Amino acid sequence: MTAAPEEDRVFESAAELFSVLATPIRLKIISAVCNGERNVSELLEQIQTTQPNMSQHLSTLYRAGVLGKRREGTQIYYRLQSEKVAMLCRAVCTQLAVELDGGEPVPAEERLLVGGQR
């Protein structure tokens, strides 16, 4: 049985999003801007990397529509543009943190639940 074209588009979009999120530094950036805008200097204080590397990751997240940005003088401020991405990252990272912390592992059928819903 082959997937319907609409279903193919969903899977392709999901794969594109997962590839954008597939580096720890990008997840750290998303986490850093979840609670408000940050400029590059503020992000560099929170995330250990070089300025050129940070700029490259910010550019990738911006082009993918995950982040928005605005300029104020010489500073560029980044903000989360996609609440869906934030929810996805929170769900995955929270689940992994629980499991890595030695807590009781959550059964596979209950993993990645957001707000108790599948």
C-alpha cells in the first residue's frame, strides 16, 4: 500500500523540520528564545560556540521559519516564530531528561504526549 500524496507531503515536511532541528546547538537556541527575544551576544553568553557558528545556525533556523528576527540599531534580536516547534522540542527534551535522570522510563505508547493527548 502506498501513501497518499497528502500524507507524503506531511512526512516530507516533518523530515525537513527534523533535519533543521537535528543539532544540539539549534535546540539550545530554540530553548533560549522560548521565553523571549535574545540578541546574538545574549545567546553566546548562554551557548558555548563561536560567533560565526552561532550566526550560521541562527540563519538556518530563520530560513526554515523557526525563528523571526528584528533589528534594533546594530543588534539583531531573534524570537521564536513557531509555537509548534517549541511544543515539539519541549515534549522531546522533557521526555529525554526524565529518562536520562534515572526516573521511571515512560512506556513507549505514552512517549511524546503533549498535554496528555496523542
